[in-house]
Amino acid sequence: MSILVTGSMAYDYIMDFPGRFSDHILPEKVHMLSVSFMVKGLKRNRGGVAGNVAHNLRLLGAPVGILGTIGHDAGEYRAWLDERGVDTRLLYTIDDEFTASCFITTDQANNQITGFYPGAMNRCGRFSLHDAPRELLDLVIIAPNDPVAMARYPGECRDLGVPYIYNPAQQIVVLSPDDLLDGVRGAAVVLANDYEYEMIANKTGLSPAAMLDLCRMVIITMGETGSLIRTREGEVHIPAAPARQVVDPTGAGDAYTAGIAVGLLRDYPLPLLGRLAALTAVYAVESYGTQNHSFTPDQFAARFRAAFPGYELAEPWVAGGRQWAVASGQ
């Protein structure tokens, strides 16, 4: 079973600010804000939501393809994805554009200020899920991307009869209320952090119950306090996996998304599905950048047992050509 990820492909320029933004922003002067932060360290990493999710899906052993756009400067990025076994047939190069670029500054309280240049991403709306090989369409992830593409893909998923995860995240601001409603309508999962969830609710006017009338499941992440899975049958709270160290929170949400996608395809019970996602996310937190962490199936399985007592290993299954030990809840 394969997962097709639609979303941004980007280079991340990640910077650390050795202080707190709040110490340098005057609330009474926010109407004329002018602040400069001296950062320590600058590193360019492969990123973008689609690339980040695909990286984590391959670590989890899941077959994955990407529908997205890159610029003329991303030949090495495509080659790296090919080497990792990501299907790049639907990764289109825009010859007269740069790859999207994200400039992220993180302070010591893990607050972030981000600037994003869309570049080639702005052309993604030209391309359709109807062009995707059927073997890539067991599950689609609709993640932050060109707003034209994001408005188009939910309807195409419904037309094709393909389940999808709807994760509008950073693009909630630019998507219209009607676009957001259409994305929620028919989704297998609506996925957002707690702030993003409130933004979706405010823009669409949907109550929690009304949102669940339109989709199968709502998952809300809440950082170190864990996550909440809502269905029409009730709610399940998922604890956060313990981190060995907190280095950089960038990309944790994308790793979490990958875990949810794998759990959906395996039809896991909700407590297991959420814990799989939580542990996948914590690996991203422990590494600088969004695609620099790694783990083997055995390492993941052992850490899962340690992080979530009461869950035991079940029989292994083969995914992506690798042997994988699946945990199941008692």
C-alpha cells in the first residue's frame, strides 16, 4: 500500500536565536514593529512538508510518492529522494523558478518566526491527482502547498475514491472558508495543532461536532502535552513520547503526520495510531533540521516499548522491503 504526499518542496534555512523573542518585542509598539535578531548558526537543509513527510514515511518502511514542484536548483534533492526509494514521477521541475525557501528562526523558548518564498511551489496547481498512477493512491496527504492545488485536491480525492488526510496548517490563513470546508468534507483525518484547529473552526464556523459530521476523524496536536483524537464515538488522549533532548522542533508535525498515515493504512486502533505518530515526531525534535534524523525498525520498536509501557510487540510485517515490528495495545 502506497501513500502519495502532496505539499511543498523547499529548502529550509534554519537559524537559532540565543534569547527569547518576547524580551525584544514591545506590545505597545506592535503597530510599528521593527526588530532585528542576531542569530547563531545558519544551515540549509532539505525541507518542505512533502519532503519531510516522505522522509519519515520511508523511515517507517512505507512506500511513498510525491506530487509537487521544485525549481531548477533542486537536482540534488530529487536525486536524494530517488536514492531513498521515494517515487518522484510526479515531482515536476519548474525550469524558470527557484525551489521554495523557508527561513526559520527559533528562540530558546521554541517560538518561531518564519518567512517563506513559494517559488516553484506556486505552479503546483497545474498538476492533477488524475495523472497519478493508481498504485500510488491508497492514501493521499494534502499538506501546505500552492493554495490552488490545495483547493483542487480534496475534490479529486473524492472523485477518485481515495481517502485523504487534510492538513492545511500554514495555509489556513490564505485558504477561503469555502476551501477549508471543502477540505474537511470527506476527509479521513483533519490534522492540525491546537492553534491551527481554532483557526479552521473560526474561519469555517464549524463546531467540533459539526466538523465530525463532515469527516471521519479530527486529530489535534498539543506539543509536549500530547495529542487528542476525536471521532463521533468519543475522544482519545495520546501522551507525548519522551524526548532524549530537544534540539529543534521544526518538522515534528510532519513526522507526526507520517506516523498517522502509516497507522491509518494498517488500520491501527486509535491509541496505537496516536502513539506511533507521537514517537515518530519525537525523533524530529531531537535532531537539527527536518530530515537529518534516522532510526531502524528495531530501534523504533525497542523505543516504543520503553516509551509506552502496556503495549507489546506483535508479529512483524513487511513494508517497503524491510521487516518491521508492529506494536499493538493491550
